Amino acid sequence: MVNTLKLPVGIDSFEKIRRNGFYYIDKTNLIEQILMNWGEVTLFTRPRRFGKTLNMSMLKSFFEIGADVSLFEGLYIAKNKELCDAYMGKYPVIFLTLKGVEGLTFADAKRMLGTILANEMDRHYYLKTSDALTDEDKAYFAKMLTGTDENIEDSIRKLSQLLYKHHGKKVVIIIDEYDVPLDKAYQNGYYCEMVSLIRGLFGQALKTNDYLQFAFLTGCLRVSKESIFTGLNNFKVYSITDVDFDENFGFTDDEVKELLHYYGQDTHYETVKEWYDGYRFGNVDVYCPWDVMNYVRDLRIDPDMKPASYWKNTSDNAIIRSFIDYSGAAIKKKLEILISGGSIRQQIEETGSSSIGKKRYMLIYGDKYMDIEIPNENFGTEYEYPDNNSGFDKNTEKMKQYNTIDLSFLRDCEYKNDICNMLSEYIHGSAVWFKIMKNKIFIDDEIIVEEF
């Protein structure tokens, strides 16, 4: 094939793919579905390397004022002329990706967040000389540009206001990888501080923002609404268990067949299916795009190339390491079953409203570390006592044989009450035993946190 399109391995810019001769699997029906389902704030949770950033880049290219219509020529959304006329190129857009917000300390991470925000301000540099802005507005914008504005929590909302004044249009806010700062903060010991910062930033931008048209967020994990999305009434979450948008992230079977055919690799279909068709989103079997693209690239170099697990080395696995470190014997046994090729049946709570044990399963499930069979019927929560003995005396010395969680960090944590409420049930299979009495947490009958 003389003019074969290039494989876009590692490229997550919609504009770059469309302008520079890369193969693109058309996901623009996402735009139509978003506008049909209409939510002021929408969160999509998907595993890493499943096209979240590329889809958000595509939304930016579609909605932003000055949109290049040619980028969408020949794609699904271009057939809906009425929708394109009504929405394409009609809004100012704030586009942020938080994947770079990390650091060994909270100060380092906050500084990185400030840099990312300042870069987005710079993309709207024209506001500095806008006739629609007052001198006070311009002075405030200049502070945001240089990163000298200390009120970082209000920065997105304030930029929305300035864009509205300039364009006379409400703003579309896109926040990619919203959960990365929280994950990194958890790993490095400043989770409470980061939750407070992100809660303030999102609260101002998404809840008390008169200049918001709609907002889209993506992430690997769903952080509980009570944690950082408090008070958002028009807030929709679409996870891998939902039927809505189930084909918009990752490759479907037909899309993989078409890709293989285009590059002359039809004979490798069964191998690709066996290795990379391991996911179920809603009602659709889904392939991991990162694995498929990398394998097709390698096959074009060496037709005898054996398949490999490309996805596993794309980031660290701190979440699963933490899961194993804090898990008891029952959970570790379930992991052994999965590693040996078996399956388990585990209740999943996506809202993160009750027990830590189930929250840990949701973390691993949401970030694709394990396949979990989700039953069609609802079944009740089960709780196990050590040795499966419901009459076990929690005051005996045998308690000392079981692992405990050190909760001493809660003493100075702003959200200790929320965390303690979350710990108010026994944890299924986690071998962590505690009770809450008179506003005190006891582990092994020793007071760990008190006077809150």
C-alpha cells in the first residue's frame, strides 16, 4: 500500500493525528452521545491507555471557537450537519491534563499544578489585551499567567469568567486524568492536603461557576463524590460497567478487524483476540488500544513477532502493591486464584460509600488489574470473622495474630471524620479488626485516634 497511514502509537492529540497522516479509529459519535445525554458535568472512568486523552482532545477540537471543520471531514459526526452547525466551534474551552501533578511533597505537587494552570492561561494570552476586560481583570490575569496568584483554587473559575467576558459565551471545561494528583498524593503521604486542594479547585470550577456550559473529566478511578465532588447535583459518572458510551473508549472487535485488514495482518486476528480482547465495558467486548497498536507496529517490522503484554509497563503499579501490602489472607487467596487463571465473584461498590475492602477491589477493577465477574443479580454484603467464626471473641489475644492498619496519621487529617465513618463496618476478608466507640477508634483494643 503506497500511501499507508502511520500508526499513532503514543499520540494522543486529535489534531496531530488528523493533520499528519495517522490512522484514526473514528470515535466522534462520542460527541453526539454526549449532547444527547446532556449533563453539566460528566466523568468517564476507564483504564489507562484506553484513549481517554485522545477523546478529550477530540472534544476540544470540536467545541472550541475557531474549530477547523476539515479535521472532522469523513468522520461520523460530520454527517450530523444540524448538530455541527449548533455546537462546532461555538465555545471557549479550558483544557487541562493533570497527569503531571506529582511530587514527593505537597508543595512540589502544588507547584506542578500551578505550572499546568499557567500554561493553559498562556494559551489564552489574548485576554491580556482584551477590550472586554477591565484593568483589574487584566491585572488578575497577569498574576495567573506568572503563577503569582496564591488563590489557586479559584483559578479555573476565574479564567472561565474572563473567557466569558471576552467571547460572550459560556465555557467548556475539560479535565483529563483528574485522579492522578490524588493517586500520587496517596503514594507520597499528603493525600488529605491534595484532597482539600482538588475539592476547592473543582468546587469553584464545576459547582459555583455561572460561566460553565458543561464539563468533561476523565480518570482511571472514581473518587467518591463525597470526597471532592460534594454538592454537584448535575454530575454524571460513566464507568466500565455502564452501557452508555461503552464503545467510545478502547477498540471494538470490528474496529480491530478493520485495522488488521488495512495493514495486511488479517491472519493474526485470532492471536490478537486471544491476547488483547480481555475487557468488558457495558455490553461490549473491548480490546486494549495500546497493546493492539504496538503489536501491529511490531508485526509490520517482523511478521513472525510474538505477542507481548505492552500495557503492563506503561506506568507504576503502586496501587496494586498497596492493595497486596494491606490485604489479609482471604484477599491474597483471591489474587492467587486470579493469577492462576481462575475467576472470583466479588461485590463492587462504585460509589465508594462503605467499606475499605470493597473500595480496594474497585481500585484494582477500575485500573484494569483484574477481571471480576459481576453478577446480574444483586447479592448481599458478606462479612467474615477470623477463621470464619462469627462467635470469635475480638478481645482475646488471638486478635494480635492479625494485621492491623496504622491510623495514627488521622490525628492531623482534616477528613478524619469522613475516613472514620468509612471504617464503620467490618471489612470483608481483610483481617483488619476495629470498632468505633464514643468517637474513638480502637484497633486491638488500643485507642489509635481520639478526641474528634
